[in-house]
Amino acid sequence: MKNKYKIVLLLTVFTLMTSFAIHKFYVSVTQIDYVPKKQRIEITSRIFIDDLDKGLKNKYSKNVYLATKKEIPEADKLIQQYLEEKIRLVVNNKPLKLQYISKEVEDDVLICYLKASYSEKITTFEIFNTILTEMFSDQKNIVHTDINSNKKSVLLTYSERSTLLEF
Amino acid sequence: MKKSILFSSLLAIAISFTSVAQEVKTEEKKREQGHYNENKFRQMYDIMATPNMFRTASGAPGPAYYQQKADYKMDIEIDEKNQKLYGNETVTYYNNSPEALEYLWVQLDQNMRAQNSKTPLVSNQRIAPALTPEKFAKEFMESGFDGGFNIEYLKDKSGKPMSYTVNQTMMRINLATPLKPGDKTVFSIKWWYNINNYQIDGGRSGFELFPDGNKLFVIAQFFPRMAVYSDVEGWQNMQFWGRGEFALTFGDYEVNITVPADHMMEATGELQNRKEVYTSEQMKRWNLAQNTFDKPVLIVTQAEAEAAAKGFSDKKKTWKYKAENVRDFGISTSRKFMLDAMAVQLKTVKPMAISIYPPEANPLWGEYSTRAVAQTLKTYSKHTFDYPYPKAVSVSAEDQGMEYPMICWNYGRPDTDGTYTDRIKYGMLGVIIHEVGHNYFPMIVNSDERQWTWMDEGLNTFLEYLTELEFDKNFPTDRGPAAKIVSYMKGNQNYIAPIMSNSENIFQFGSNAYGKPATGLNILRETIMGHELFDHAFKTYAQRWKFKHPTPEDFFRTMEDASAVDLDWFWRGWFYSTDYVDIAVKEVKEYYVSTEPTEKLKNYKVRTGRFTYDNGPFLYLVDESNVEFNPATKKAFNMNEVQMLEEYVAKNYTAEEKAKLKAPKFFYEVEFEKLGGMIMPILVELQFEDGSTENHEFPAQIWRMNNSTSKRVFATDKKVAKIQLDSKLETADIDVENNVWPKAEVKSKFDELEKI
């Protein structure tokens, strides 16, 4: 009960910069939690819908019309493909296969849920996150982690693409 | 009187004896040290500037308040082909301060884009392991855009060159003799610079290049501008690094702008030669627009704009503008522009709402832009003062959202097929309302943006929120409602700075300087002060500081001074710290009435020293967790079953009074816990078994003696099924799971998803 409750708290993260500001900010926030009880790594990515829309169009030369009535049927597939390339986890020196679960719209932000099964003790945890860095040179990707009861936050950018956590 | 003194001194001795005794018993327990006043409600003498003759303790301009003035006469030419701006200006600077000035500081903002700019040098770099050829070339091979000012001359009134020193984005003019109080000085500067493509090189000013080869210019910070000299900063000459915006002096402007003859233009100020630059047909439409209040009138049509966009005139045309009492000047010009306008009826004035946009912005802009400008002027005027300028212009400029006096750049265009999503539509409306709103803060209520981004952005975002809801009650507002700021406020403290931080040193700029202050004002208005008190105080601030330079203290003090609501605790927590709100229901005890005392209560009289009075009989309140709790008493209280109370009522109340007596049946003692540092009122909703609810509000001051827990008793006539704190999510409580009794089970999002 208590444990579950903590996880929910961690899922909701920073408010993202929104578009009404003076200048456009390019930012995404990704929460990565290891839940040993469920033998699962849970990944929740929050990305501005319009930015991701542009990113998908740029990458796959296709108008996806994300989160609109016109959203194309293969949107989920493209997002999955995109995120699998953009978020990579290497745990205990082995690349991990991520499984895209679903997406959700919250205001102008798309929340994407991914997971990976994992049951061993984690000693090293490397995170690559290059969401939209190919589109926007000042894209900032904030990553919060909760692994082995250690909470950490890192800022990844175009030039700083990965971080290695050691336990 | 005497007795009680004696009693209390005895008590003091008794207490000190006990503490001595305790010390002997547990030697390791040390006497606690004293402390300063750390009470959350202490007044803000320790942080706020001391009031003085310039700025009073009431938050108003004082009897010695002064501000400088700078008038500009400028001739500007924009060379579209070569992307250059040429200018010369004559500045008349009035020293209204009580001090003599040995030098003047002038802002050269474009130097932020100079080759020797230090802005790129203060960001961290790291080798990127993989680069596209384009990025590699840009990063390691190109020498970069040179957009700095090229100063050709600086001359005094008689035409003699003046001595000056440039320090990055600031230029010091060394005066031959100090400028005495009350005197003015005149100087001229000639300059030019390369105009940037803002979509490539960034910036709030520059041009957008269209596939048809045309450019749309949005030109700002284009002239050497006087820095502010004031009683709080002296010269505000903090460098322009690129983020912290501007601090500017009011003055009158006369500006002549020369552009290709086929351009359409809007700029700060009143157009002096409209007949020379408009066709006679356009003049007729303009006159019609000045008397049209219900919908925009097209003055330059889409067909006219599309026709103009096909040419490129070699001839030139000069547009002449005059503006009074403005702090800055902005220009937008292109041959692609269409233009529409309508008049807006305010209480005392009828300013024009105007939009200027390329055909690419339609159908969206023709439908909404000018209407949004009009709504903004109406709502903001209601909350501050009638819009004092003759017009407000919204310019369509992709990837922009930036404000200048009477004119602003706004993004949001439909797709090439003319369709647009709600996100684009509301994004565009939000940015137009926001940027037009900036006319009030900081263009008129002229705070120092270089120092405090929140003073204009926060106040403006708050009024933007109110305007959006008046424009469209289903407007998807993203900043204002308390719940929207929660994810920011509960984030990692390493990435959160207090609102009262300098503009350059803020993490999460948008949430810090826009969202959080706007939400704070919304909480004050909705929950702490109420509309009437808040609106009056907010309006008082706006009117006091209209066409003046306020500081944060002036705002905080006025809000209290005009409302009689002590808000020091609120400013301290919400603006000066990163404290967050987290109030929880810690424990709820249900009490039942009994006429039988428990063992403990039998000695009640003795323990409390009530030897000689209050002999009872008593009604005893016992909670279920008590070992002596008698299950037989676990039932709704009925006065008629307790003879002593029944007799008391019969004896002491008239029939009329009896009819008004409440008949409580259930008794609850609720303990609240304040887990967050931020003080807030406690908003309690009791939900009864029959589904009805009852709301109780305990003011913030409930925390003044005990900053961690508080208790309240509720006597109700219906059984409480649920207690919910902050049921309408008004207080930005970061953890709502602990706001409920009895505790509800919470499910992980991933567990939910797994089931699907």
C-alpha cells in the first residue's frame, strides 16, 4: 500500500514549460523507476505534443497529427519506434529491451508509458536519452530516476546524451 | 489578580524543579539552545527594503519619488535585400534625480549577437560523439553570425564627438561635465547592424524568411536605449545575457522608418502620414474600422497582400510615427502583410485593436487575432486602468511571443491546407492575450525585467488567465489554476529557485516566473483574500505604479495596505522560498457521549485543579480507542437521553432560543498535519453518509502557534463518511492522497495499464 502510493507520486513530475512563454523552450521529462517487487522498470516520458509531432514528421516524413482527430492509425507504432531509438537503457552492462505500453494526453503534453522486465540486482544503470535533440539544438531532456531507493535527476542535452548511474 | 501572579510564579518554580529533576535523571539530554524569531508569520522587516521618501511603507511612490526621462528622434532604414538596419537617433535625457550624473549608460542589446559576445561563453559544452555534417560545420567551421551594433559616431548637441566606453551590451557615455539634477543633455548616435534570421540565429527580433523569398521583419532592441537610473539600482546596467529582459526609461518618440515602398507596416505609436502610405481605398476602410466595435474590418485584404508579395519594389517609402510616454519601440514590416482593425469601447477611451499577418496565417488570424486583442484590452482595463495608448497591435510571427509598447509578435498559423488544431488555435490565442497584456505589465507598470522576470510575467500571466476565461469559458488554460503548479512545486528542490531570484538564475523559467506567481495571485484571489479585497488591492497597485517603476516590495506592500490582509507569511513562503503546500489529515477520532466517567476522567477534577468550582455533573466524551470505551455508548447522541442536559436546556433557554439550538449527534476530533513548509488555510469538506457535504475553512493563522499540527472538533447531525481536504484543489497541495479520511487505496498507473 505505502509502496504503491510512493510510485504514483513519482510518476507525476515537473510541470513542463508551455508555449505561452516568451520564447519556446524545448524540454521533455522522463521518470524511470525500478520496482523490484514487480520485477519491472517503469518509464514515463512527458513530451510536448507539438514538438513530438514535428519530430515524427521529420524522422518518418509523415504527418502524424498527434492527439488530434486526424491522428493517423500508425501513430502508436511510430512513437514506439521513435522512443525505442531515443531512450535506451543499459543495465548491468546489458542493453535492455523496452516495451511501449501506451500514451495519454494531458493538456499539450503527451505522456508515454514504457516498461522493461528486470529482476536482478542493479549495479550499473546507463541511460541514453536523445528525445528531439535531432530537431532542436537546445532540447533539454530531464530524467528523474528512482532506482534501489536512490533518487537522482539529470539533465541530458544534444551534447550530453547519456548518464551512468552506479550503485 | 495577586493570587494568580502567586500561582503562576509557584507554577514556574514547580516547572523548573521538574526540569532539574529530569536533567539529573537523564544526563545526556541537553538543554536546548535559544533561537531567533522563526515564526512563519513574523513580519518581513528582515528581507524587505526599508521604506523611505522614494517608496513608502504603504507601497506607493513617496514624496521624493522621481524617474528619469529619455526622448528619442530617430531615422531608421531597413535594407531588406542586404538584411541590414541603419539608424541615427538624437536622445534628450532629463536628469530628474537629486544627484548629478558623471556618465550615462546606454544599452546596446544587439551586442549580445556580436562576435565577441560573452553570452555563448557562459554555457557549458561537451564533445558530442556523433554530429551531422551540418552540425559539425556549424559548430566547428563557421565563424557565426555577427549581429552586433556598429557605432559610427556619438556626438554632443554641438556636433562634437563624445567619449564613450563599450562594455559588452552596455555603453558608458563619459560626460564632460556632470549632468546636474533638473538638467537635460542631448546627444546623437549613428549605427548599423546585420539583421538576424531569428529562426536560425534565435532572438526576439529579426526576420522570418518565406519560401517565396519574402521576409517578415519583427524589429526590436534595434537602437541604443537609455538604461534606467533609479533610487533602487542606481544605473541598471546589468548585462543583457539573453534571458533577463529589459529595464527602460519612459519618453516620447518620433521615429521615421524607411522600407521598400511595397511594404505594409505597424509600429509603436501613432502613424503620422497614413494618407501617404495607405491607398485611398485603405484609408476609407481604416476610417470605417475606427467606428466599428463588433468585428474587425479588413484594411489590407488577402488579395492585396498576395499581389504585393509577388513584387519587390526598388522604391522606398517612409513611415512616420509618434509615441508619447512609452518605454520602448517596436517595428514590424513586410510586403506580405494583410491588416485588420476594430475599435474597442472602454469606459473612457476607444483604442484600436489591430492585427497584421501574412496570408499564411489565415483563416485563423482573420477570425481570432483582433478579437483576442479587444478582449485583452477590456479585461485588463477592468482590473487595472483604461488602456492609455491609442492602439494595440498583434503581429503574426512564427516561433515568437514577444511584447513591445502597443505592438507584439505572436506565433500560431494553420497548416498549409488551412486547417488547424485546437492546440494551435488556443496556443495562438493564449500568446496574443499574453503579449498584448504585457502592455500593462511591464510597458506601463514599468517593473525592472532585467532583475525580476516574475514582476511582469507573473502578474501578466495571472490576468491572461482571467482574460482567457472571459474570452472562452472552456479555454484550456494551463497557468493559473492551483493544481497545475503542483508538479513543479513538488519537483526536485535542486531544480527549483524561489520566485524572488534574478531573471538569469532561474531553473524552469516558465514555472518559476510565469506559472507560480500567477498561481499565487490566483490563490490569494480565490481562497485567501476573496475577489473584492484582492481586485481592489491589485487595481490600486496598477494605478499607483502606472507609468512608474515599481519594485517587488511596492507590490507586496500595496496588496496588504489596500486590503487589511496581512500577507507577509504568504509572500515569504510563496515568493521568497521554495516551500510547498502539503497539509494532511493525520488522525480522526470519533467521540461518543457518556455520563459514566472513565478511570482517568474520574480524576479529571483533581488533575485540572478544579477543586472548588465546576463540580459537575459532567457529560463525558470518550473515543473508541480508549480501553474503557463502553460499546453501549457507540450511537448517535440524543439530548433527550441525557437527563442533566435536558434539564439544563429546559431551565436556561426560552422556547425561541430552544428552537435555534443545534442537535449534534456525532463528534469528531480531527488532527491536521502540515508536512510542507508553506502555510495555507485548511479547507475541510465533510461528506456525510447521505451524500451531502459541509465546508469549513480555517484561516492560515491557525498555524501561528504550532507550525506542524492543529486540531479541530466537528459536531455534526449526520454521520461523516469521508473527510476531504482541499476538495476543489485550490491550494496547490502537492500530495492529495493524504488529504482524505478514511485513507483511500492508491493504484500504480502501471498496474492499471497492465490489466488492460
